[in-house]
Amino acid sequence: MRRSLPLVIDIALTTDCMGRMDQDKFYQKGEVFWDRGGPSPPMKQYLARHAVRGRALVPGRGRGHEVALAVEHGLNATGLDIAPTGVAEARALYPHLAERFVTGSLFDPPEEMRGVYDVVLEHTCMSALPPAMRADYRRGIDLTLRRGGLADRGVVHRAGA
């Protein structure tokens, strides 16, 4: 059975004319227009209303606000982002969580991140991607989830469902 994914409009990821991901240039220029200085309100609301537990992956975590929020809610959270400058900024903003911020691509997640997460908290990435890239992005999410894990985009989806 194929899952449908709800879309949350946000433009956290962009591509250049060659279709290559280059988020780091936005951090280097200080043009991180999607960063509101704290966790996204929908993520705050969701975690306040739902008892989510275990290991959580937060892809495209920007400056780390959602990772910090997930940790506050008792999750063992890790942030993954393709922008090294963004990861450095997250580590500077949240030094007590620095080891939780990893540079890498969800399109090809690091081997140690495959099949280990109970939940993926996703709010600002997939909907910003060109439609042609979304299936590969979802494949990356599925690679990181343990069997029976959840991918949350405001609606919970069970891995393998």
C-alpha cells in the first residue's frame, strides 16, 4: 500500500540550475530566511500533544532548534543537514547538544544512521524539494527508520505500511 504524504510549505532546501543541492551558500551569506530563531510552531504543537519516544532523526535541521526541542521532550534526537556551516552554527547555538548535529545527506544517509531511528520528525525539507526529488528523499527517510518506525509530517506514517 502506497502512503500519501502531507505537504508542509517551507523553503528550507533549494537547488541551483544544475539540480545540485547547495544549502551551505545560504548560511555563508547569512541568508537563512527560513530560520525563525526557534523551533517551528507546528513541531512544538505536535510534540506537546503526542507522546513520541525513542531515537529521533530531524533531517534538514537548520540551526538545530527542532533537535533541541525534541531533546527537551525526552527524545534521543540527532539532526542531519547537508550544510556544514549550518551544522557549525547549530553546534555553536546548542553546545551541550553539539554531538547530535551531523553533516550528511538524507538522500544517502551515513551507514550508522540506517535502520536505527524510531521516528523521523520532518517539517521543513521535503515540501521544499522539487517534486522529482521527493521520492528519493522519502527513500532516505525509510532507510533511516527501524522496522515499524514512524515518519512524522504532521500525520504519522508507519514504515513499511
